Amino acid sequence: PIANSCLFIGKFFLVDAGYAVRPGFLPPYRGTRYHLKEYGRGNHPQNAKELFNLRHSSLRTSVERAFCAYKNRWKFVYNKPFHPFKTQVKVVLACAILHNWVLQYGEDEYFPPEETWEPEPNDEDHNDIVHDNISWAHKRDEFANQMWANRGLANI
């Protein structure tokens, strides 16, 4: 299953509010200010949940910009994935590495044309397993409380 087999210890997916809190998935707090524009003009977070949501929103914006860059450079990223999930994770990492390499060194003859790429066979089991969602809600609370306690040590 996705949350157990593909995550490294201490890693998780940053997801939107449409997802529930489950192992490996951290959505923002519902019913709490979230969007960056809500924090403009001296309107700072008032508690741990708002600070968590502010940083969640900021990070999601950065991730979305990165995926836009990958989609502009490699058109296959637009398509519905046909690779097993573990391979999809590796593809995103490869896109990031290649994107940064191209930015630093420029394109060259070693990049194979995208139309020559072949999909891998799908041999992964995608059965969903019931997880302890409460423990991940507590984990999110811990992150939010740590951020709130350390808010003066870093830029909000």
C-alpha cells in the first residue's frame, strides 16, 4: 500500500483539505485560515493551527510551481500515470534532478527524446489497508505545536 511501502520513515504526503488525515497523508486543518492571501498586511497567524496551515499553503504553492516546471519541460507528466506508484515516485525525483541539471548545464545530446521512452510493466498491488488515522492527526498536531513554539526562531 502507498502509505507504508513507498514512504521513508519520517516522510509524508502534503495533501489538500479534500483528504482525510491518515498515515502518510497530512492535510491542513479544516475550518482554519489557510490561503496565503489571508495572512497579508500584518495579519499573522494567531495559533499553532493557523501557522501550520500557513506553512502548509506556502509549501504546497512551491510544490505546485515545481510540477508546472516539470510539465512544461516534459509533456509526459501531463498524462495519467501508467507506471506503478513506486516508479511514479522515482519519475518525480528524476524530473527534479534533470530539471536542476538542465538549469545548471543546459540540454545536450544525452537526453533521449521523450517519444522513445517505454513504460514499465505494472506489477504493484494497490490494495488499500485500513490505517490508524488518529495517530496521524496527533502527528500533525505535534508539527503545528512545534512550529508555533518555534515561530520566533524563523520567518513565518
